[in-house]
Amino acid sequence: DSGVTQTPKHLITATGQRVTLRCSPRSGDLSVYWYQQSLDQGLQFLIHYYNGEERAKGNILERFSAQQFPDLHSELNLSSLELGDSALYFCASSVGRLTNNEQFFGPGTRLTVL
Amino acid sequence: GENVEQHPSTLSVQEGDSAVIKCTYSDSASNYFPWYKQELGKGPQLIIDIRSNVGEKKDQRIAVTLNKTAKHFSLHITETQPEDSAVYFCAASTFVPETDKLIFGTGTRLQVFP
């Protein structure tokens, strides 16, 4: 158990819908990262927050947005969903603001768009 | 943009044999290189990392080597065991502010046969 929690574990929805994925980092970690893992693909970096502020963006679609709240939990919002958005979404947390700190991954949320 | 290539995509070995996974990176400013292991149904977990001021690092049966001139790094697992079976991801980052992000390879599925 990494100490990072993600909810829900599974999500099935229809095209055009909007969903929210939630992540609670390990106690004491200030950074939260979001990644997308499609079938047989590696981990694609989406976005990084540190202590409530956005630090870096990857190839995150404009239909996707995220935020980190004062209690440090984070939410990833996916809107106007398409079939191609079906994937595993992981969040990870780390203690510092730089990527050279170990990232602890949650168990992921499996999103299926029908 | 930054890119990390990883080979092979699949690797099958007999228990007790060694396994080697190789990665190359494109950004010469990269200076942090972690390796993650992802077991079925779980999030990735850091197994070893190396920084650019070091050429080799060992942790029991696992070792990582880095050649900055050639921009490649490798994971070596000796005396493989069935529980080593998993998907392994290499990654690289520069930890330069604003562009600091972990770029992952596409993964290697390692199967260790008893």
C-alpha cells in the first residue's frame, strides 16, 4: 500500500459525459501528479500540482482540468468524454516539488467510455 | 520534445537467469533516471533510481547503469525469480522549473518462468 488513495476504482460512462477522479496523497506529500495509461501504452504525464499551485503540464487535453485543494487532495475533471479517453488514470504523490523525489502511485481509476 | 525509448517490449527468461532492459533519452539535460515496476492491477512502484553524477548503482539483485555520453541507461536484474514478473518502466527528468516532468518509456513486460 503506497498510502495514496484514488476513488473511484472503476468508472463506466458514456461519450459526451463529464467525470471527476479524486486523489488523496500520502500524509505529508505536497506534490500530486496525474498520469494516463492507455492499453499497452506507457504512462503519459498530464499535470503536476505542488501545494495547491500548478507546476507543470504535459499533453493534457483542453477537455481535461485538475486542481489541488487546500487539504492537498486533488481532482481530475474529464469532460466531453470520447471513446479514446478510456484508460487507467493514476495519481502519484511526492514530498518535494521536483521530480527527482520518489513518486508514490495510487492504485488507479479505470475509466471506460462507452 | 523529450522522448524516452525502451527495449525490449517483452522479455522472457528462465528463473535464475539475468534480465537486461535498456532505455535511451533525447534530452541531454536529463539528470534523474528512475525505474518503476508495475504488477498486475497495481500502480507503479519505484525500485531503483540513478542521478547523473553516478555511473552505476546496485541494490541487491538490481543494478542500474548510466552512460550520459550515449544518453542511455539500463536495468539489470540478476538471479531472476518468478515474483520479478511484471512490467518495468524507465523514466527521465530534468527537474528544471516549469518544464520539470517525468517522461516514461513504453514499458517492458518481463516474464520469469520457473
